[in-house]
Amino acid sequence: MNKMQIKKIVKENLGKYLNCEQEIFEHDGVIFHKPIRLNEFQQNPFLEITNIEKAIIVSASYEIMDNMKTLLVGKSRDEIFECPLIYGQSIYYIPDIKKLKLCDLLPKYEYFYLEGNEINKLREIKGFTNSLEFDEDGSTSTAIVFFAMKDGEIIGLAGASNEYSNMWEMGIDVKSNYRTDGLATVLVNHLMHKILSKNVLPIYCASSSNIASQAVAHRAGLIPYWISTYKNILDGSSSYNELVKPLYE
């Protein structure tokens, strides 16, 4: 898988998520986009801002689009991402194909892969919500996990969910007592290589405020490719809703 193929896969799946045509990602500058329909897990009204390559895509529901144009037209990229109606920014990483290298395993731990239905063996474990999570009915979108054990206990786990058949998103959890020796980097790195061997693109997401997670991505051999806002305040979901409500009422 080369860099051109990776970018093509990302744009195809991002287009499905934003309900937009591929050409939008080739735009240079700010472009406003109205999704025809929303996925069931997207906020309504929808407002999400994405920066990928030279394109800054303001994707908003029909009923708020005119207001968003009034608010954001003529603004710089930094000003747009400071819009008070949005909160949370996620940085998305892709493998750095030019610098792919398999990290050495830390010898003091045991390591295991599980895939598919085998992952159900981990249904009862707790504390790994970034990398493995089961629904109330016991189902999970996690397709593969790579984990480390010490004295019979899982102490670090990297998992990848398969929302898209050709692009899986990785997550990592390491118990607090084991976070100082690079275990997170090792787990993410090996999981990335395993997924690539299946001809599937692994991606990694880190909050813009989570420096530790960004460092793991860098050391594991990933580079940032796009950034997207996480939530908007228009449905009252902000922790500061009472303070920000006057901004949109």
C-alpha cells in the first residue's frame, strides 16, 4: 500500500461519513457543504469542520448553513477552528510509509493477537474503552486486538474497529502502572503492521489536547493527515451549555 492509495482510501471513507463527493477534498481553501442525509450517530443539527490537505470543509445541516456562512466567510483556518459553536478537535494519523519499521517487543511481557469471534473471550475485561468496547448485547465493532500480559493480567491492549471494510481505526489503553516504558508504542506499532498485512489501512485518532497520545502515534510510525472537530454545542451536549446557550438561541 503506497501513500497515494492510502490517501484515496481516506478520502473515500471520509466522503461517506460527510456524505460528499470526492472532488470536495481537492478544493483549495474553505468550502461549505450540506449533507443530504446524516448517519444515525451524527449530531442533529450537524456541524463539523474538517481540514485535509488544502481543503477546509465546513459541513453543516441545511437549517444552519446560512448562519454558518455569515459567521465564517472571510475567516482564516485558525479562526474557523476557534468557532464558539464547536468543541473538541481530533487529529487523524496514517502510517508513514517511508519510515515503516517494526518495533522490538519488550521482553518482560507476553503478547497475544485475537481476531473476529475470538475477541469475545475478552468481553468481561474492564478499563479498555479506547481500544475495546462491547455493546449491551455483547457485540463489538473491534476486528482485531493485540495485547500484553504480565503475571496473567492484561496490562495493555491495542484494538482496531472496522467501521469501514478497508480502513480500521486503532485505539490504545495501557494500565497506569505500565505507562513509562513505551508499551503503548509497541502495541500500536505491531497492530498497525498486522492490519497493513491484511491490505487494510490502519488509522489512529488523538485529541488535539492529548500530547501523550500524539507522541505514541509519532513513535509508532504514524503521521497526521487530517483534523476534524469532534462535537458542536447546538444540541446542548457541551459541558458548558448554560454558559454558551446565549450564543445560539
